[in-house]
Amino acid sequence: MNPEVTILLLTAATIGVVHTALGTDHYVPFIALSKSENWTNLKTSVVTLICRFGHVLSSIVIGVAGFALGKSLFSLELIESFIADIAGWFLIAFGLMYTIWGLKQSRKKIAHSHIHYHQDGTVHTHTHNHKSDHSHIHTSDIKRITPWLIFIIFILGPCEPLIPLLIYPAANLNTMAVISVAVVFSLVTLATMQIMVFIGIYGLSFIPLQKIQNHIHSLAGFSIFLCGISIQFLGL
């Protein structure tokens, strides 16, 4: 193998690990949603895998299309930055909406009492909440669309480091190098993302969440919101 290609592949693997581990948006949303919606490990893994694949694939498409159209690296990075900016705002909006929805769910779970007066003079109270069958229907709807919303956000947020890694071998018309870089970067980032998600879930298993169970949805949404803020404004 060409030494330059070897170095390029090692660089792709290293950047894949570092970029994924430092980017909280790569795993915090999945950890939060997995805990709040009681996803199984299998569902968490599948949703994470599909979203990450879309995340990487969008960069590959941009890089290859840009090269085919003769776009410069600077132009491609501008396009990618613009798309990533949109994805960041979508992540913030999703986190905010999920937080508001979670707060509404929390209020429905709060038990309260009503006093009833009967014609015979007896008085009694009963306690209930508003977590009715009707609310369960809407909760189920939210749970069905949540993975798709996250997938769309990740499709819109391409992997910034991948384009420069693809452009270098493509500029030398080395098709195999382009494929190799894309495969190595994708596999390494997919593996790192899965590891980070399950480390987070495993870590949360040691924290007693029973006392905040009624607020788990709003806390999950707020963590996603903060994740979007940190990416959009702090560059984390």
C-alpha cells in the first residue's frame, strides 16, 4: 500500500475517534432518548447506527459530488458549514420542543385531589392524575416519530473532517483511496459512537433515577437542547 494512503487511513481513523468522542451531539441525544423512552439496547444500537450512517453518508455525497462538479475544498467546506448550521438549529429546536412536551407529560402525572359533595350530606375526596388513555395515544405518536426526527437532523449535519480527507486522494484520482478513507472513517466513527452511547447508558445505571422519573422526558429534552447550544455557540 502507498505510504501516503496508509498515513491517510491512520489519520482518518484517529480523527474519527477524536471527532466523535469530543462531539457531544454524536451520543448525548441517543443516551437521553434511550433512557426517557425506555429503548432496548438493540433499538438504541440500531437507531444510533442508522443515524450515524446517514451522518457520514451525507459528507461522502457532498465530497464526491463536489469533486465531480469541480468545486474547491473551500467551497465544499462552506456548503457543509451552512448545512451543519441548519442541523445545529434543528437540534436546538428539537430539544426545546421535547422539553416542553416532557413538561406537559410531567404535569399530567402529578396527582391531585377533588372534593365531592353528595345530596345526602356526605363528603369525600379522591385522588387522580390526567395521564389518561388519550394522552397515551399522543405519547405513542411522539415515540414513533422521535427516531425519524433525529435521523433527519443527522442527515443534515455532515461530518466536517471527512471532506478534506476525501478530497486529497480524489485530487490524485485514486478511487480506491477515496473508498478506503470513507470505509475506515465510517467504521471507526460508528464504533466510537456506539461505545460512547453505551458508556453513557451504563454510567446512568448507577444513578437513582426513580425520584425524577416523572420528569425524565423534560430532562432528556433539556439535555439535547443544551447539547445543541454547546455545538452551535461554543463549537464543542
